[in-house]
Amino acid sequence: MASSCANGSVRRASRRLGQIYDEAFTTCGLKATQYSLLSQIARSRQPKMRDLAQALVMDLSALGHTLKPLVRDGLVELQVDETDRRSRRVLLTEAGQQKYTEARKISEHVSQVFDKTFGAEETVKLRQALDFIASEGFAQSLLEELQSSSA
């Protein structure tokens, strides 16, 4: 039976996928959230913490909490930004780059199996819909509509 609440459906699906990815990543010692973070850092190339948090739709304190074990394990380091000493940049260490490369192979395999199981076309549509829902534009529109309808 289909759920009547988009939020509940997305959260349940997110938890289920998180469990599946966590299980897949056990061989490399990461959690799915940690892989997502390493992946975003690798794509962003030394992002500022604020930019990284924004890209991941996280607040800075949650990002800091998630980064702690990666810093502790020597996979990530934080450096003061040279142009703005109030900001910190997040960098993959050599060990972090190696761990990311190892975990990326696992992620690609899980993605292939997901595409096969869910359907390649459906997967593309799902990712597009979820990317749209995660966008700032959608959030703004939804919040504005909620405010105007509750007035």
C-alpha cells in the first residue's frame, strides 16, 4: 500500500538504502554517510566547510560531527583557508583518497545492482526527482506555499 506522506516514504526509503549501503561498505570500514562525505569532498576539491555542508544539505554542527571520525582516522584534514582565516577547508589525505577509491568501487557495484533491480530508466527518474526535492529552489517554493496557505 502506498504511503500518503512523502516525508515518511522518503525517510523509510533512505533508512533502507542506508542499511544496504552500510552493509556493502563494511569491507572497507566506512558507513554510507562517511562515503557520501568523502565523495563530495573529492568532487569539490578542498571545499570550505560551509560549502560542503550546503552541498550535503547539512548544518555545520552535523557536518563537524560526521567529520570527526574521518579526521581521527586520518582520512580527512581541516585546514584554515588562506584567503579567509575564519573559514576551514576540508581535504582528503593520501589515506583518505585511497579509502575513497576503494569505497567508490563498492558504491559503483551497489549502483549497478540497484539499477538492475529497480530498472535503469526508473533509477534515472528517481535520482532526478530526489535531486529536485533536495534543491534549494524546491525548498523555497514549498516553504513559501506553506506560509501562504497557513496565513
